[in-house]
Amino acid sequence: MRLRTIGYFLRETGRGLTGSGWMSLASVTTVALALFVLAFFSVLSLNINQAAGAINRQVEVRVFFKPTTTHAAEMTFVTQVRHWPGVRRVNYFTKAQALNQLRAQFPHDQALFQLIKQGNPLYDGFDLYSHKAGQIPDLARRLRSTPIVQEALDQNLVIQRLQALTTVMTDAGYVIEIMLALATLFIISNTIRLGVFARRREIQVMKLVGATDWLIRWPFLLEGVVLGLVGAGLADVAVSFGYHWVGVQAAKSLSFFPLAPTATVEHSTELPTLVGGVAMGLVGSLWAVRRFLRA
Amino acid sequence: MIRLEKVTKRYPNGHVAVDQATLTIHRGEFVFLVGPSGAGKSTLARLLYHDEVATTGEVYVDQFRLRRLRRRQVPHLRRQLGVVFQDVKLLNERTVYQNVQFALEVVGASTHDMRQRVPELLDLVGLANRHRSLPAQLSGGEQQRVGIARALANRPKYLIADEPTGNLDPETARGIVQLLAEINRRGATVIMATHAKDIVNQMQRRVVALEGGRIVRDEARGVYGYEA
Ligand SMILES: Nc1ncnc2c1ncn2[C@@H]1O[C@H](COP(=O)(O)OP(=O)(O)OP(=O)(O)O)[C@@H](O)[C@H]1O
Ligand SMILES: [Mg+2]
């Protein structure tokens, strides 16, 4: 392709973009919105997965005693449980030990210190390990039916639930995404169509003097791609700032919830948004020129 | 060479605009297409530059068989044909120079070629000193000259003019036809659909007359033959 021809494309693309100013703005905005929502869902799943990953997979059942239980009663129960069928190992911990562990894990958490100052909100309890994974649900049920037990968490079940949540979220994301993508395509293709309409005389002349279809199409396709890219850029900026803000808020109030770092989020959303933006721009403009550049 | 073999054009609404037309036009000829309004002159012209496709029969333009022309080949055909219209179809926001340049630019001409060719063309049509004017600043005749210059930009072998003088007074029209004659003298085949009785009679060129889509007359040195 000649340099002159590239120059022609760029000039025509620029004319197209500025020619339909408000529509271009509307296109960019919808692209950005659609991609932001895409990023939002992927970031949410990313964080749920992260949370699932942070759960100690080694521990099989984590048991908490009711706060009113005496230490002696707790120790008696732990000794009994050690002899239950299927139980391989039991690791007892006091709420003071649990607190120390939290503190070691999140040494810089101000909110946590505030909370602790008012008293230890945690529970005594123990981690239980079984011989066979299949025994876990029965053991958990038996533990829960014990009066002094506040809660017995089947860790695998928690992970499974988080994974199920991710699936639901992703599916909902797809549905919303498809609708947004369609709306975006509609607006982009109308923007481009407006440009085609504004330049119908030129297009007519170009065809008459023997310009190829592709020479006529390219500026419109490029225009679509530029709209998509600018939208993607805006979405990425919004994701970065938005997520940073969420991170700051989260650090203040629930820092022991393991949020994925901003850099990870940016890395995982940039490529999909750029690809999505370009794809929507290209498809939208192809759609527009297909219908209007016949014959 | 242009050749029509039993060409019929039936529009989608069922109207037959060209009916079993057979016609040969050799290189270098100057041909008037005449006939009453609705006779099919414009349709015949549009068949030549593949704006419409014949329903039956075949149209040949040099090596191109137009009913079988692939989409990708249309631009190649169009570069062999210059087309001029009654409503010139100039780009109003571009200058005379840019309008002519546009035709070269969009077929990928080099900057060097364009710098040479555009002034040459404007000179040919007598508008060398108006190259910076916008179409709105030109008279009808001058606008049509720009249209002709643009049609000639890519050195077409054929010039198809559909009522190029339809909007012009007789004097200006004569000027335009003289320009077409000059272009023809330089080698291009010219096909002109017209209602301009005086001009046709005066020029004494080949006249093909259409009526109801049929070719009813084809004379080497013909006359208009209708009351204008
Ligand atoms: N796109 C179309 N669809 C249907 N009918 C058409 C179409 N174009 C032209 N016609 C009809 O075909 C016939 C021939 O039209 P055409 O334009 O070729 O005539 P013409 O000889 O150029 O007339 P004029 O001298 O008025 O320009 C007319 O009856 C016209 O109504
Ligand atoms: Mg006509």
C-alpha cells in the first residue's frame, strides 16, 4: 500500500470522526460503558476466585465454639472428637491464637486494630482433618448438631459455593454483555452510516471513476476501529481509577478480604477491553458499509 | 469496441426500458443517442458503465463481458469509461482543482502524476485560471467542463455523456459539444445521449435513435429527427 493511500485513509477517517461529532461521542461513550461493564464482571469473578483461593485448602472442617463455652468443656469435646470414626487429626486454637494469626497476616490493618482494641471478636475452635474426603459432610453435620458448636464450616463446600457464585456471575455477565454489545454495535453502525450518508456524493463519484470497494470502505472501518479504541481506553481509565478507589475503601474497612491488586486487575482487563473495542468498532462499521455500499 | 447483443433491460418493477437492442460502436466514433423522453437512452448508458446489468443479451466493452463481470472487476471497467451527467455531481466543498484531482487520487495516482495531469485537464477544458474556484462560483457550462475534466482524468477510452447540455443555454451547450468533439478528435470514443436537436443536426455524426427501448434508427451521418 502506498504511503499516499495511507495518508488518504487517515485524512478521510479524521473527516469522518469530526464530521459526525455528537454521534462519535455517543459511540465512544457506549463502547466505554459496555467495556466497563465487561471489565466489572471480570474483576468481580477475579476477586471471588482470589477469595476462594485464599481459603486454606488443607483444612477440611473449621469448627467454632459458642462464646459461652468454658475452656474445660471445649477441651473435653476436642478429646472426644479425636476418637470419632473418620477423624485423622484435630488442631485446637483459642481465640487469642486466632487473633495473633490474623495480626501476623495483616500487620498494617488499622480497622483491624480498632476492632481488636474493643475486645477480641473471634471464637475458640479447632481445625479437623479426616481420613477420607467422603466422610467430611457427615462429620460436619455431626459437629453442627453438638450444642456447644457455633458453626462447622466445610471448607470445600465454601469453595464450591464461591465457584458456583462465579459461574452465576459470569453467566449474568455474558447476558448483560451481549445486550450491551448489540446496543453498541447499533450505535456505532449508525454513526458510520451517518458518515456514509454525508459522503454519498463522494462515494458515488469514487465508484464512477473506478475506485475499489476497499478504498471506499477502509476509512469507514478505520473510523469504527478508532471509536472502539477510544472507548476501550476510556473504559480502562475508568476501571483503573474505579478499582483503585474500591481498593482504598476496602483497605479501610475489610482489608482481611483479599482483594486482587490493582495491577493484576489492569493486566487482566486491558487486553479484553482493547480487543472488544476494536471488534465492536470493526463489526459495527462493517455492518454499516455492507448495507450502504452495495452495487 | 462496444457491442450490445440483443440486450433487454427489464427493471424490477417489470418495465422494459431497453428492448432487444443490438449495436456496435467502434473505437474513435462519436455517437448521439436520441429519442423521446423515456425511450431508454439513460438506461442504455447505465448498462455500459455497469450501473445496471442487462436482463438478457450481453454487453461487451473491450474485453469485458458485462453480465458476467465480477464485482472486483467493476473498477477496472470504470477506469476505461468516463461518465458525464446532466447534474454534474461535483463535490461542492472542493475546489475545481480538487474535484479533478479526486478522480486521480482514488485510483491511486502518484502525487507527481496528479501535479502534471490536473493542470493539463483544466487547460483542455479551458478552466486553467479557475482552478481555485468552488463549483458554486462557476456557471453551469463551466461546471460541466469540470465534470468532463474529471471524467477524463484516468484517460478513459470511452466518454459516456448523458444529456451533458440538458441544463445549458444553446450557446453554452454548443461549447460543451465542441469540447467533446475535440476530445473525440484526440482519440476517445464519445457516446452522448441528448435532446439537443440543433446540435445533433449540425454535427453530422452517427445518430442512434431509441423509441420504447428499441433501436429504431442508426445512421452514420444522421439528424435528430424529432421535433425538439
Ligand atoms: N430504476 C428504474 N426502475 C424502473 N423503471 C425505470 C427505472 N429507470 C428508468 N425507468 C423507466 O425506464 C424507461 C426508460 O428510462 P430512461 O431514463 O432510460 O429514459 P431516457 O430515454 O433517458 O429518458 P429522458 O430523455 O427523459 O432522460 C422510462 O419509462 C423510465 O420510467
Ligand atoms: Mg435520460
